[in-house]
Amino acid sequence: MSDTTAIEAAVLRRLLQHLDDNKQVQNIELMNLAGFCRNCLAKWYVAAAAEQGETLDYEEARERIYGMPYSEWKEKHQQPATAEQLAQFEQAAKK
């Protein structure tokens, strides 16, 4: 593994730890502010695996990103989106 790859891997691990330490930050907030969320990371994970010739399904990737099965994370940590959050999300989707 090159130094760059090792650094990038460490950065991803740190990002995932940061998200895990801040479970109160909801995916819709991430989408509204940054244009990506934990589910996006899982999709990118699947795509990167495929680029490397690896097969990884979306649910397995989400478990790696969330640190637990998505259904469990959702039950424990996901809050309903507010009307304001949904409106902001819809507005961004129109752009």
C-alpha cells in the first residue's frame, strides 16, 4: 500500500469514527449541508470495491459505514426529519 493510500485509509477511518461519535447528526442534515451522508459513503464504498474487482453489497457496505446493521442504527439513532429539513432537501434536489 502506498503512503497516499495508507493516509487516505486513515482519513476514512477517522471520518467514520467522527460520524460514529456524533450519531446525533442526522443524515438529512449531512445531505442538506454537505451534499452527502452515511448512505452516500456506503454507495461510494460499493463502487470503490467494484473498481478493485471486489464484490460488496450495499447492506454490507452500510454496516461497515454505520458500524452496525443499518436497521439497528436507524432504530437507535435516526430521528424523523423536520418539515424544514425536508423542504431544504427538496429545494437542493431541484438544483
